[in-house]
Amino acid sequence: MNAKALSRNALLILTALLSLGFVAYLMPRLNPFFAGSPQITRGQARAVVDRALQQQNWNVNGFFSDAIFIYDHSALDYLIGTFGIQPVIARARQDSLPLSYWHFEFYRNDPKDLQRETYSFRVSPTGKLLGFTHGLPDSAAGDSLSSAAAQQLADQTLQSWLEIPNGAFKLEQSASTK
């Protein structure tokens, strides 16, 4: 190879490396997916879920579990379209806007066409419990609660378990289903 071809190839390689470095530098500042990237491992997120299960005395022995880190694309698209990219990235970095989360699902190995008991948890990228669902089959017998007892149970859960201050929520609608 002659010197002119070598210098041209070296210039191309140098330009490509500099461009790659520039993109790597700008990407976390301009891409909202980097703002919501996990700051804890799957094992650390599972420890948050295990504490929640233990605190509620829920037993998941015999359940299968799946875990995945999810980005909420539809919410991200909406928020960026409404507020712009920089405010969304700033809120996501403060962990005040859960654009992504660890999702844990606990289920029994029952046929999909049968209703089954499930537990679902969402944990923020920094390790905060965002929410949970305990799904029961429609045919499961359960205790009936009065409206006042149900509201008291909900208030106790919000105050003690999720560490939400008194008065942060108010009841707007109540319904009874049997």
C-alpha cells in the first residue's frame, strides 16, 4: 500500500473514532432512555420485592417468577411531545418520573385459559417500589368488607407500607363487587 492510501485510511479511522466518542459523550444527555436506565441490579430490585412480600405476609413458594426491565415507550413519546426532551430527561434523572422500571411477575404454572393467582411488582430504576398487583381468580372465595372497613384497610396500607403521608389521597368513588 502506498503512503497516500495509508494516510487516507488513518484519517478515516481517526474521524470515525472521534465521531464515536462524540456520540458516546452526547447520548446520555440527549437520549431519554439513558435517564431511565437501571441504577440497581435485578437482584437488588428483587430484594425490594421480597421485602414487600414479607411485609404483606404473601407467600410465593411454588410460584414461578419472571423479571424484566421495561421502558414505557408510549408515556415517553407523550411526555416528550408535550413538554420537550430536556424537561423529561431532567425529571427522569430525579426519579420523579418513572419512565422505566423493573417488572416482576409471580404465577403458578396453570393453563393460560384458566384464571390464576398472580403477583406483579414494579420497582423504579433506583429501587423504589412503584406499585403492586395481587390478582385472584374470580371464583376465589374471599371475605366481604364494608365500605368503611375497605377504606380503613386502604388507608392503613398507604400510610404504613408505602410511606405516604396522611391526607395525600382522598376517596372520590367507592363501589362494591361480589
